[in-house]
Amino acid sequence: MPFSQTYPPAAPTITGDTITVAIWLADVPRVARVLNDLAQQRYISGRIFATGPRATGGAIIFDQVTTTDLFLGRDVEVIAPAQDFPILTDTAPTPLTAAVAKWGGRVFVSDEARDRNRMDVLRREMTKLSNTLVRKVDTVSIAALDAAPINTLAAGTAWSAATAAQMIANLVDASVLVNGPDMGYALDLMLLNPTNFAQLLKNADFRNAMQAASPTSLLREGIIGTFMGMEFGQTNRVAAGTAYGVQQGMIGGISDEVPPTTEVYREPGKQATFVQSDRRFVAYVTDPKAAVKITGL
């Protein structure tokens, strides 16, 4: 019989068995990929910050722009024939540094849960680990915003008692603080606590104003479309009564020293298999005036 080989070879199959907890725990790349996929679906920080360069040596060096940087400090001039051109170069800002921190933890699956194929236990623990890492990354990112000299706006009336006109006025005032200065920014994302997000949805006059301004910005499944050039997001990492408006990807970056890591190992003394995951990163603000914090909502 002539020899025949298919290229590329067919994918491996499992016959007479299913993917068990034991098989999952033996496949570290699969566990790492699932944890990463779960995390990527939840990050709010990924909507605020751009992906920065690798944080080589445990820190990132960056410039922070707090005044207009679109123009040179000295204007161009009329040049007489055969005369020197004036030097217009500005003084460069003083570089800042931000140190990397490693955040991580581990969960375990007992030998009993493994042997009884308790996939629900493994799934629950991995989901909780992913959610906890996401919460920490987003919390650190919001703290980086708070530590930077971003714009601030105090709302005149809490949204629990505000009219639609007052709510819209808060959004307008916030956008003016970002868009108004001659710095080239355009506020396009407003992050709210779920409580304040719900207050917008419940206000019939706001809904009518939103839909009148943009017929395509309809409420679908409790999601606000684009309104006044802004998208709206909700997260518990933003305190109730507070909101952050940003230009997405302009405010700064998140830099990892190494890619997020996941390890799976068994401790015989505990008769349990541990899933350990961490992220070594830093969030930093390069353009604080591309953001505004609203308080008193």
C-alpha cells in the first residue's frame, strides 16, 4: 500500500472521554489563555489608557504635558532676505518615572475536586481570580488618574434630584474643560458609577434629548449610545457621585514589564493543585488635560 501523509496533519481528537478537570490543569497554556480572555472582556482601564511600551527595568519614563503643546512658544517671523531664521525650539518637559508593581494571587482545586471532576469548582475559582485581577488593574488605573493634575468640575446639583437640563449642563461643562483649551483633545468617553448611570437612564427628559440630538443613539438593553460625541461606560471602580471624562487612548498608557503570567502546580503536602496568576504593570498619565473628573453628582 503506498504511503500517504496529509499536510497539515489533522487536529488531535479525544475518543471516549471528555475534557476533565485533570486535563485542564495539565494544560497550562489553555488555563492561561482562558484567564486572559476572561480579563480582556472586563477591563475598563483598556478603554481609558493606550497600550504603552514595555516597562524595561521595572519602570517607565514619560513626559507629562500640562499646557498647550501644539504650538511653539515663539511665533514664526518675517525673514528678511539673507537673514537668519529665529530659533523656535521649546524647552522639553522634565521626564517623569513610574515604577512597576506586581499584583497577583492564586486559587486551588483540591485533589478531591479534581478526582470528582468538579468543573464547576475550577470554573468558579478561575473566574474569581480573573475578576479580582481586573478589579485591581482598573483600581490602579483610576488611582493614576486621581494622582495626576487632571481637570476637575464640581456639579451644582446631585443627579438624584437633577433635571435633564442640569445633567446635560454637567456634561457640556466637562467637555468644555477638555475640548476648549487649544490642546487638540476631544472628550469621547464618560465613565460613571452604575448608580449615576441608572439615573441617566431613568430620566425621561434626558432620554428624549439624547434621541432628539441623535436618532441613532437609541437605548438598547440599557446601553446609552453616543451622545454629544461621548460614549458612556459604567464601572464600580468609579465612586458613586463621581464621573471621569476622557479622550480614549490619549490620557496615558499601561505598560507591562512582562506579559501576564499564569502557573499551575501541585503541592503534595496540601493535596491540591494551584493556579497562580499575576500582572506586572504600571499605569501613567501623559496628558492629564485630556481628562476631567466630575464630583458631586
